[in-house]
Amino acid sequence: MAIATRSGVNSPVKNHSKDTSTAESNTQREPLRHFILPRDISDSSRFLLLSHPRDSTVERFLFCPERGLFQFTKVHTPSIDPRSLLFSPAGCDGPDSAKTLDDNNRAEQPVSRGYISKSAGFFVATPFDLAFILLPLVMPAKAPSGKMLFQPIDDIFEQHIQGDKHLRYIYTHGRSMIEEAMSSFCDTLEAGDEQMYRPNEEKTLRMIMQKVDKTMQKGLPGSLEEKFVTRALETPVMSVKREDTIMSTVSITPTNSGLATPDGESPSESFDSQSTAASSAPSTILSEVSTASSVSTVIPEAVPQALRDLKKRKTVLDFILASYLPASLADRLRKRVLEKDSPVNFTPLEEHLSSLAEMRAQALASRSIGDFSRKRGPDDEEISDLRAEKKRKQEEEDKKKNLGESRGVRDLKKVNVTGMKKMSDFFAKKPVAKAKG
């Protein structure tokens, strides 16, 4: 179900004359906002403006007394990819209508006079848990010193619905939904015929972990898993480069017949003419230098599936806490996750991530200090390019300055003027002599 609404209350169409054609008025109207609504919603459904639990900003929601609360997610195409939307009544086949064609040039749905939206963006209604709207209203901003008291639901929301007609509409037409949402994060107590509620942070954390488990069953999108799970758990490649230098020497002992080599070769065959000078003491000459390099690489181990699952759960939990809860409440729940009685134990994951951080630091230090023969990385190339570009611009500026100078001026710049007076000294005013008494 798709509907279109005005972006403003006053439409410029009212200012047009009645004789203006429909086509001309359509081009001068304010742009419409298009909403894709769920199927089979009741007639009592309403657009509501509610405070988002994350930062208390007012956003548009859709509430259906039968199907619950929905949040609108905007879907739009990039600005560099111009697109438009065509809305037309289905089943209209008038004389001025055209028909859409598929890939096989077969006529499908007839297109009659409709509306063309220049912007292809639209809003899609997605389910939103009512408990997230109620949490900032029920849960205190600061951690209570002791246990809170049980209260009836009328007393809890009495002050909130007085000045908020949108929230009052949910309270009036969806009281059963509010009671169900309150039971998910509050302790309940029956006092006669009335149900009493008391907020509980531990129960709130269990409710959120249930949502995390449902997300784990459906699986994360491939792009998110690659960015936040696979890359975060990658083990850095630890390479150790070792170079051994082997030096072999030849001892030369002078004889009466001249210099002789160990193989009986003549000096001219073994050495250069500069090495044929005789000496009274034995001399050692470097004959060969060989360098043997060996590189040992530590292959990263496969990440256990248990750690991958913990990382996924941690990623989903952080997303929910950062997106649907106030910052103060999210911080308190993060601390509860680290406690011993937490629904999930992230200690193995934290230890593994800390060890990976140490390994990355060691790998970075070994590459930056120990390996001087490494090739330039992308950062080094960018820095060198910036320096070359800066030098080129400086040379161009110097050339522009030199174009307006004569040869004599350029020659004068080369003259050594050390110890010489400046021209301005000859035109300076002489100091006034003091009058003799």
C-alpha cells in the first residue's frame, strides 16, 4: 500500500487559477512524500510524531491498533543517478492511456494519467518494538540506589500523556500492546484486579539478548559480517626477515719468485694490477662476500567458530544499544554485560581481541624499525606525491616571478653583498647635531 502526502500544510496549488490545467499544476506543486505502508492495516491507523529513544528527536511513526508500531526508513537513490517515480491508477485503459512493456514487448499494466515524482526517494514502514519507546519513559535516567516501587500503569504514564496527544493515542487505542511491552522489561505484580509494574535492568538486558539471538538466527548481512567480524578477527601476518653474511678470505704469502695464489695461478690471472704489490708480511684479501636471506612467516591460524559467534553477538548487541536506547541506559547495560551473572560471557572474545591488538602493534613495529629494505607503502607514496606536487608549485611560482625581471636584476641577485651598505642608508636623514652651550 502506497500513499502520498504533502510535505507542507499550505499547498501552492490553491493560489493557481481554476482554469490552470492539471498537467501545469502538477509541475508547480510542492514535492510529495511517498510512504509504503504494510498490508491490511486498520482504519484506525495514524501517523504519529514520537520521540526516538536514542536521542529524543521527534520522528514520524505509523501506529496500527492491530499490527503495532512501525518506523519509516528512507530509501533513496544516489544524487548522481537521476531517477523518478510514476504513480498511476491500476486497471485504467482510457483513450489517452499507454501501456508498459516488458523485455519481450508484451503489454502488461496500462498506464493512465497519473503523477510523476521527480525524486525517487520513498519511505518504507518497518516494525518497531514499542518497548523501546516506553523504556526512556519508565526507566530512570540514573541508576536507582535501591529497588523501585511497583506502580499501576495509569500512574506511570499519567504525566507523559497529558501534553503528548500522539502518545496518548497509543495509550488509548493500544493499551494491551503497552501492557505486553511493559511485561518484557518490568517485574509484574497483581494487586487485586490491577497489574503493577516495576522496571528491572536485568530483565531489560535479557529482553535485548533475545533480540540478539533472533538476529543471529537470521544471520548478518554479508557486508556487515565482513567489516565488523571477519576483519576484526584477522590475525596479522608476522614475518621475520633474517640476513646472514658469509665472508671467505684468501691468505697471500710473499715468496722469492713473487706473489703466488693457493691454486698456483699467476697474480695477473687472480687479481687486478693494483693487488700485485709485494709485502713482507702475510696479507688477507677479501675474495667473496655472499649474503643468504631467509624469511620465516607465521601463518595466521583459523579463527574458531565460537569466537566468531561471540563477535557477531557483540556486534549486534552494540548496534541495538547504540541505536535504540538512551546513552545513559546503554552504558549501564554494557556494564552489566561484564558482570559474572551476565546472560553471555564475552571474556574469551575480549582476551582474544587484546592479544590481536598486541600482535598488530608488534607487526607494525617490526616493519617500521627492523625492515629497512621494504618497499614504500601507500602512505609513503602519498607523502612523496604531496612533496613533489608542492615542489612543482614552488618552481612554477619562482618562474613566474623571474619572468618580469631583467637580466641585470638577476645578475645583481648573485652578487655577494656581505658587509656592504644598503641603498637606503645613503638616503637616510642625518641625525640632528646638538647645539653647543
